[in-house]
Amino acid sequence: MSTEEIVAAYHRAMLRKSADELADLYAEDGLHEFPFGGLPPFRGREEVRAGYRASWSTTPAEVERVRTVALHPGADAEVVVVEQEADVTVNGRPITVPGLLVLRIRDGLIVHTRDYMDAGAIGRVRAAAA
């Protein structure tokens, strides 16, 4: 898969809240980190699967749309920075969550993700869910 296809599949998994589709994009030993999220990293494809399954199955947030704002290739050919916005609805309240993904892709699989989400928007999601 090309970088663009991987990003599109990542976004489809978000829209569908499909932990299986997301995890299948990762190398067996892939790493998914949340530097600003206060969450522990997911180490390995199966932790990505389990972590997102647990998160997505309990949140009332519904992802309506994910938009790629820009793709920025890195100086390292394996790295791409994805600027994105996710439009979610929580208990009838629309909220846009901007974010950045720094992806390292090797042999068509994600080997490392650094997932930066707007902390203020995440706070609004959590408040609307309460």
C-alpha cells in the first residue's frame, strides 16, 4: 500500500470505529504513542487492536468525517506527517478534533505512530460525554 492508501485506510478505520481494520495496518511489533494524550503506548499490533477496541467500544463519540488537511513527507522516506481534522458528534454535540499523526511506514505497514490530538478538543469531547 502507498502512504496515501495507508492514511485513507487509517481514516476509514476511525470512521467505522474498527479496531481490526486499524490494527491490520500495523507491523506485528508496531508502536502507537500518544505524546500529549496522557495514555500509555500500544506496543504491538495486538495492543493497538485491544486498546482501540476498548476505547471505541465505550465512547459515545461518533466520527462523522475525517479530513486530511495535508500530508507532509519527511526527510526520511519512511516518515510522513498527517495533518487531520475529525468531526465527531457526542450526545448530539458536534466537535472538531484537530490532530497530527507522525507515521513511520516500512514495507507497507505502520511501524510507529506518534498521535498528537488537540487537548482542548479532547476535553470538549470528554465533557460532552459526561
